[in-house]
Amino acid sequence: MSWTVYLSGEIHTDWREQIIEGCKAKNLPISFTSAVTNHDASDAAGDGLGEESSNFWRDHKSAKVNAIRTKTQIEKCDLAIVRFGDKYKQWNAAFDAGFCAALGKPYITLHSADIIHPLKEVDAAALAWAQTPQQVIEVLEYVVSAQ
Amino acid sequence: MSWTVYLSGEIHTDWREQIIEGCKAKNLPISFTSAVTNHDASDAAGDGLGEESSNFWRDHKSAKVNAIRTKTQIEKCDLAIVRFGDKYKQWNAAFDAGFCAALGKPYITLHSADIIHPLKEVDAAALAWAQTPQQVIEVLEYVVSAQ
Amino acid sequence: MSWTVYLSGEIHTDWREQIIEGCKAKNLPISFTSAVTNHDASDAAGDGLGEESSNFWRDHKSAKVNAIRTKTQIEKCDLAIVRFGDKYKQWNAAFDAGFCAALGKPYITLHSADIIHPLKEVDAAALAWAQTPQQVIEVLEYVVSAQ
Amino acid sequence: MSWTVYLSGEIHTDWREQIIEGCKAKNLPISFTSAVTNHDASDAAGDGLGEESSNFWRDHKSAKVNAIRTKTQIEKCDLAIVRFGDKYKQWNAAFDAGFCAALGKPYITLHSADIIHPLKEVDAAALAWAQTPQQVIEVLEYVVSAQ
Amino acid sequence: MSWTVYLSGEIHTDWREQIIEGCKAKNLPISFTSAVTNHDASDAAGDGLGEESSNFWRDHKSAKVNAIRTKTQIEKCDLAIVRFGDKYKQWNAAFDAGFCAALGKPYITLHSADIIHPLKEVDAAALAWAQTPQQVIEVLEYVVSAQ
Amino acid sequence: MSWTVYLSGEIHTDWREQIIEGCKAKNLPISFTSAVTNHDASDAAGDGLGEESSNFWRDHKSAKVNAIRTKTQIEKCDLAIVRFGDKYKQWNAAFDAGFCAALGKPYITLHSADIIHPLKEVDAAALAWAQTPQQVIEVLEYVVSAQ
Amino acid sequence: MSWTVYLSGEIHTDWREQIIEGCKAKNLPISFTSAVTNHDASDAAGDGLGEESSNFWRDHKSAKVNAIRTKTQIEKCDLAIVRFGDKYKQWNAAFDAGFCAALGKPYITLHSADIIHPLKEVDAAALAWAQTPQQVIEVLEYVVSAQ
Amino acid sequence: MSWTVYLSGEIHTDWREQIIEGCKAKNLPISFTSAVTNHDASDAAGDGLGEESSNFWRDHKSAKVNAIRTKTQIEKCDLAIVRFGDKYKQWNAAFDAGFCAALGKPYITLHSADIIHPLKEVDAAALAWAQTPQQVIEVLEYVVSAQ
């Protein structure tokens, strides 16, 4: 059985690459999906559909174009990794976690110990909490290949 | 037809009371539900089930006890209002929004204009964005009682 | 058992009133729900949330506020009556019919014989086609009260 | 990940071909599905099952045979493009949009600006509105291949 | 808790009345629903929507009008009793049983021992097989009122 | 897109072979599935799990073993063909039709005109009624390969 | 909002009565449901449908009659309490927990600390673990009535 | 059609290997999935995510990591075999059976005759009860390859 893992959240560090490379090094049968992680491209996703004078509607259009991708990827994944970094609001990551929870889709949170308290509801619906990409890789290895 | 509206998010201002009182004053057929909004009581929700030495597990237990209530209330509501204030991480509010989105449950966001950008994914799946409780009351009045 | 019937479509003739009055005269245990049928109020449903300079976004906001009501009402109804008149595009009526079809929600179409051909897909998923409100009333009487 | 895109609506212009060719030119991993677009063949879809003397039943039989195809294709697609041209009632396109909305299936509308108002409910549930096939191609390219 | 029980199948003996009276005599908190059991009325259910020259379409229209009632009643029931008598094809009863099975709705079959073999698939998905209305009443009493 | 078609019902004539051969001759991208059609093998499906002294339980065990196959095949098919011959009760065919109807799975009935009346409920939920395997083949060809 | 709580598991101690009385004493708006807890009556639930010579089929019939009640009650409850005592296999309690988990229905386990290890999968999907009925009552009070 | 079969339960005898080898010998088109069956590895599944001082939380973390795998495998299987041996509590096996039942996923139980009574609820929702791996292999052969 091959697995599809959706990588949600923070786009300012290389945690995605670490997980992808780590799993590749172990030859795990996992395909990874993700939102577009180029910040400028993501913010401009709807620009081709016409200029907007209001920030709200520009953001709205781009967020919806991005949702075509992310909603589909989340619904098709077997597991999501939801990463919270130490900067920014990151409400989209918590939104993805809630989306997974409602679908009964398993997810693992990835965040440091200093944000345990504000993430308690998000962690409560998760199947694991990891603090490092290396821990995620180990869990993935166990889940997809242990006997 | 009577409506059930779930009030999610910020617990440090009186937006819930404003909405509830405003709807009561208009005699709208709406029942409101909500997480426990007493911060200390909410953090201690699981304490009766045994002491924990680790912060993570204390939070975990309380968050799950709270989830018994909030998950049920969200699944039974007709509409949710999701409030983001100007302080704190408020990831639980974004989580609730994602949960609603996955269930196809309509929700209205309530937040000021200065956090439009970080909330763009949450707003993209909402059916309305309001900036004041008074606007929410007007939308509710229209939705449940206009002819 | 009491029934909830959603009345969808044309707002320029009194077909809703005929059906509601006809069922009331027969004492049928039916509650009726409907979108807001005041055209101007419906078009302005989102205006209270802020002015828009673009027609598209004004319509968008109002349509979404209306959807809070109609989506909920359709999901809660036992049966929908979908009316197509002889004027206007009435794409919202066909949209409601498709929404019902996907949910497995029974619906009856109400339209004259001269638009059979363009409505063939909509009629194909319906459980009945009526040409007059009186026929709808008779079907409703049979469905909810025959022995 | 490969994508399946359902092309719904207008059959009198070559918008389908433009989108299919445009995506092929960019080597996008997309399969396209569609109702039968030969108007006469579509109207005669049920004729082989026996002659009908009434227009209603001839249309009914053909519409149902077509529904075997379109219902299955919509349920299996990842995304639908729903096109409204400047002629005809096109209720089947709005019906498909409502069907997608109820299933939580993302769709993009494709229509000119002069029919914004009658399509406001259909656009309100869409994830994007495009005015040209070229815009659709650009959105598709972004959604399926941006990093 | 009150229960809703759908009574499906044979309309030529008084098994429905026996069960309803038997449960009433025991004061069980059960509401019963059923298709229209007047054979002529049922066959004519669609006649008010216009005359048909073909038997197939007359039957088709009436069967669909009846389905508005029966589909809704089955989806709302807690339990169905599906009765097979010793005459007629009774394919509608087997159809109702399959409908219940797919919905995960519990049902009890009621038939004599001489048709065990042709009903084996229908019985295999049932939660009980009874041979007399009295047995059904006893099972109902146990299910809804035992401590 | 390839299609999976489930063939349900009568096992005493060669209608399955006619359809399968006819589609193969046209190179249609269709896989066919079916219950075990060897009558004796089907009746003995559960015998390996232990002897039964009662006819009811022998049938029960075999019917359930067969259900492992048929339930799975129906849930995975894109379309079912449900055949009613001129002999036997064939309640399993009507049961399969009801199962398909509740799942929203399209099906075509295949039967002669003399049993229109007892099959009216089953036909009412079907997307087509055919009288010959050749008609079924033509519908399949149209559905899966017309442009 | 009133709550429905299903009480699953052990029938040899008075934990059900303690919880019901404790909630009544606090005037909590909770209705309780439960399997039939009279052991002999439960084992004989199917006896009225005919004698069986084999233990397996006697148990099978009774278990299915009981399932009419328990399956319906679990599907209708808002929350389940699943009790494991210190005797017997109690596989039905674990079965109910798995059933709840698959439905996304919240449940609380109630068991002593010495069976933590064999119950780890059951506890992992629960929203709380309590060791005494008094703890359950306190959680219920918080969940249904805290502000 | 190829089948996926999930093997749940007892890990102390070689029943899994017998079934897998037996099906391989017959060239059946079946893929098998299973929880991790190395007892120590399974108990330690969460250890890499940090040490725990409490047995409950160590078990909890490991059980959730294991659930990422088992929940996904059960939801993707076509059929489960649930094995109960003669030792230990094996509540996880009963939990898996309940999970399958709620999803409408067929399962076969595998256990000896001396535990019929405590397994009656689990067997009542199963589609077959086998006493030996050889019987399971024969049922699988019939289900996936008989004509």
C-alpha cells in the first residue's frame, strides 16, 4: 500500500524538504502533496482573473483558487502533517487541522513545546504531536513499513 | 423554523452577549450554543479525572473534555459565528471554522479589517464577513425572519 | 408525521401563496420554507456588511447571505417544489434542483409545457412534474395524508 | 497527482477544445470528462429503448440515459468548469453547479460579465469566476502544477 | 425515546392493523408509517398530473409520486417491518429491504417458512425473521420497552 | 475513463454473456462484475463453515458469504444492470435495485413488457428500462464512448 | 440543549444507576439509553421467534434483536459512556466503542487503572477516561451545563 | 477486480501467515494489510515522540500512532478478518469489528466454538464465522474467484 501525506502550514522554514528527503532516503512508499508554498505566487493566485481594488477581494479570490488545490489534496490524503512555526498567525494551518478532524482524516502536529497551550484543541484531535521533522519521519517509517 | 447558532472564538470581550441580547430584543427564534467561556474553568475541564504532572497532558485532557461539548454543538448548529479578536493565537477559532467548512456548515466570520490577510483562507470558506456584532445581528435577523 | 416543503424559484407570481393557502384549507400538516422573495431585499442582503463598488462583489455578498438561509432550508426540507416561470434566467431554481438531486432530496418541478425541452435534465431527476399549483396541492395532499 | 476535470454547459462554441488543447500544450496532468456534446445524439440518447409519442417522455428517457454518464462523471471529477454562453436557457449547467455544490465538489464558472446578476447564486458557491478559456487554463496550470 | 416503524410490503391482509393494534394495546411509544395501502389510489397517484396513453408511463408517474412518501418515510424510520405474503411478485417489498440495508436501517422480515429460500438474501441482511404479526409485536415490545 | 458494471439478477438465461460479448466486440472500456451465477455453488457458499440441520440457517450462511462479494461489487460499480426474467421470485434482484437506489448508484432494468406493473417501483428509481440485452449494449456504448 | 447519553458495557454492578441518579440530583438535561441489562432477558431476546437447537444460532438471533435497539440508540446518542468491569470478556463494550469511533460519536471510558494496557486502543479513541461514576457525573455536569 | 483484506486481532499464533500463504498458493488477487504485529514495537510506537513517566500516556501515544495505520487500513479494505484467540482481553479486535460494522465494511470472525457466547454481538454483525484459517481461505477463494 502506498500512502499520500499532505503537508500543511508554515512556509518559511524547510521542514517540508526535510520530511520529503528523509522519507526518500528510506525509500518509503509515500507521495507528498502541499499547498503552493511560494508566498508571492500564492497571494497572486487569483490575479489572472481580473484586478481588484480592494485587499479583501484580492485575498478572497486568491484564497479560493488555492482552496481548489488544498481542499482536493486534503480530501485525497491518508494523513496530514500540520506545522506551526514561531511566527505569524498561521490560521490556515489550524483551519486545515479542523477540516481534517471533521473528515476523520488523521493528522500529526509539528510544533515546539512553547505553544502547547494555544494549540491544545488542535493537538487534542491529532493522532500525534512531534517536535522535529526527524520525529515525523520516524513515525511515518513505522506507520507505512513496520511489520 | 427555529435556528441554532454556535458562537466560536474570542472569550475576552462581550461580543457573545451583544449578539444574544440583540437577537433577544428582536425576538428572533434563535438558540445560541458555545464552548465554556470561563477561561479557568475551561483549562481545568479535565482536572477532575486525575492530576497530571505534564502541561501537555493536562491541556490535552481538558481540551478533549471541552471537545465533547463543542464538537456536538457544532454538528448540531445551523450556523456558526467565528470571532477573531486582536490578541492571542486563537487557533481554536480557526480550527472550528475548518471543522464547519468540512461539514458544509455555514459560518460567518467576525473580525476587524486589519487581520484580513492572515484570515483569507478562513474567510474564503465563510458565507459572510462582519466587522461588528451589530452587523451579525442584522444578518441573523434577515436570514431567520425576512419574507 | 409533519412535513417540511421548500418552495424554490420564480418570485413574480403568487404560486407560493396558492400552494400555502391550498394546503392550509385542507389542514395538511406541512410547514413551508422559502428564500426571501422580496427581490430588492434579497439583492441587498449583504449591503449591511459594507458598500461595494463592483456589481460582482455586491451580488456575491448578497447571494452568500441568502445561501445561509436557503442551503439550510433545503437540507432540512422533506420535499422541494421548484418553479420555473416564463421569464428570466432562473438559474438559481435549476441550481436548487441540482442541489436537491445530489442530496437525494425529492423535488417536484412546476412549469408549463413549453419549456419541457430545456428543463429535461431537471425534470429527469424530479419525482413529479406539475403544470399548476393546484396539481401540486393535490400531490401534497396525497403524499402526506392518504391512507 | 493527476486531476480529472468535468466540463459542463454550453455546447455551441469551442470552449471545451480551447481548454483541452491549452492544457495539453502545457503538459498538465489533467483528464477531461464531459456530457455528450453532439446535440442531436444527446437528444436521441433514449430512442433505442423504444419510440415515444410524447415529447416529454422522449426527453425524459434521453435525459436519464445522459444522466448515467454525467452523474458518474461529476461524482468522480476533482473539479468542474461550468460554462454559461449567451444563448439558451442552459438550466442543465446550473443544475450541474448545484449538484457539485451539494457534493462539496469545487467548480469554476466561465461566463461573460453581462450575466453576473442572474448567476449570482451559482457564482456564490463557485471557487472562481473566469471570463475566458485562457483564464481557466491559467488557473488549472497554477492549481495542478505550481510549487 | 419514541420509535418510528415503517411497515412495508403486502397490502392484501391485515398484518399492519394487527401490529398497530397490538402495540397500541401495550402502550408502546411507537409511531407507524406506511405507503398508501389503498391499491387503486396508489396506482392512480400520478393521474392528477395528466393522462398517459402508455401503461409504462402511467405506472412510472404513480410510482414516483408514491416514492416521495415512501423514500422519506424509510429515511426517517428507526426500524422497518417488511412483509412478504403468499401472492404476487412483491418486488417493492424487496426493493424497500435493499434500500434499508444500504442505509444501515434495521429491518425485520415477516413471512412464512415456505419462502425461506427465495428470500435468503433479504433475510441475510435483516435483524430478525418473524412468521406472525404477534411475534413482531413481541420483538417490538422488547426492543422499545425492556429494561 | 473506464467503467465497472455490475450485472444483477436472473441466472437461467445467457443475458450476461450477451452483454459482455457485445461490449467486448465493440471494445468498450468496461469491466463486468457479478454474483456467483452457478446456482448450486451459490447455495452451498457457506457449507464449508459447517453443516446446518435447518434450511433457514444453511441459506442464511450462504447468503451472507455471497453478500461479502455482492455488497462490495455493488458499492464499487459505476452502474448496475438489474435483470428480471419470467420465472421465480427474484427478490434478490429487487433487493439489489433498492440497494443501488439508496446509494445513488445508477441502474438499468432489463425485463419484458409483461411485468411492467409489478416492477413499477423498481423502474421508477432506474435510469433506463431495456427489454433486450442488445438495447443495454447500445446504451452502454453511448454512455461510455459517445462524444 | 438537551443531551442523550448511551450507557454501554458491564451489567453486573450499579454504575448505570449511580450515573443516572447523580445526574438527576443535579437536574442535568440528560436522557439516558442503554441495552437491555437483564442478562437472562437479553440472552432470550430472540427466543420468541422460534426455538433453536444450536447455541450459536440462539445467541445469534438474540444478539440481532438486541442490535435493533443498541444500534439505533448509539446512532441517536450525543455521547456514550463505555464501562469495562473486572470480569468477563466484555467484547460487546469494545465493539460499541469501535462503532462510536467510526461514527465520530464521542465516548468516555470508565474502568480501573489495572486494565489500561489492554484497553489502550479503546482509550486512544475516547475523549476521556474516568475511573469512577462520580467522575463521569462531574464531566457530564461540566459538558452540559457550564457557562 | 483485486481485493484488499485487513487482518485484525490475535498476534500470538501464525493465523495471518496461514491465510496469506494459503491465498498465495491459490493465486488469489488479494492484498493483505494488518496492524504492526511485533508486540514490543507496537507498544513502543510512540516512544520516539518523547519519554512518558505515566503508563497511561505511554500507551496512549503508542495506540494513537498505531491508529494512524489501522484506521486507514480498515477504511481502505474490502473485507476484514477478525481473529479472537484463547488468551488475553483482545479488546482491540472487538473494537476493530465495531469500527467495521459502523462503516458497513464486511468482516469474518475467526474463533473457536468455546467463545461463541461472549462474542455473540460481534458475530451478529459479521458476514461469516470461521473456526480455522483454512475455512477463511476457502471463503476468500469463493468470494474473489468463483464464477
